[in-house]
Amino acid sequence: MGMVVMVLQRVPPSLRGELTRWLLEPQSGVFVGTVSAMVRDKLWDKCYKSLRGGAMMQIWSTNTEQGFQMRTLGLTQREAVDMGGLQLIRIPHRQIESDPDDRQ
């Protein structure tokens, strides 16, 4: 059993409702809980099949240098990238260009 966090964006409300059967939703689209690896993977598969143009990120605790692993699917606001065995977050270039704080 391990901690899992899922972040869903632009998904059907029914999918969010389905996830609340297994995880808590402390903020809209953010789900947290402790589940087995099998349940974690089944939740990923369930979301994958119901995504409908949305996006998701899943982060779970594991025995790695960082103590967690993550994966993304769809057009998320952040991208998980592997840099020499470490997972980092990158803000996609398309989002940086449209950042309203950068306009003069």
C-alpha cells in the first residue's frame, strides 16, 4: 500500500465521482489516498478510458531516489520529464508564451 495523488483536468464529472470512491478530493480535480499498486494501476486505466480530451497526472510513493514516481497523459499544465533518472516538472513552452504576467 502506498500514497497516491491524481490530478485531473477537463474530465467528465462522472469520472471525478468515480475516483471519490477510492480517493479523497481535497481540491477540485486533486485526489489523494493510500491504495495498493493494483488499485493504483486500475484507477489509471479507468481514467485513461474516460479521459475524453482531458488530462491527468498520477504520482505515487515508491522506493526510488526521490521517493516517488509519476506519469502524465493528455495536455497537462505541467509535463513530467526524466532527466538522468530523476523526474522533474517542466512548464510547456506553449504555456510560457501565453503567461499574462509576461506581457507588457
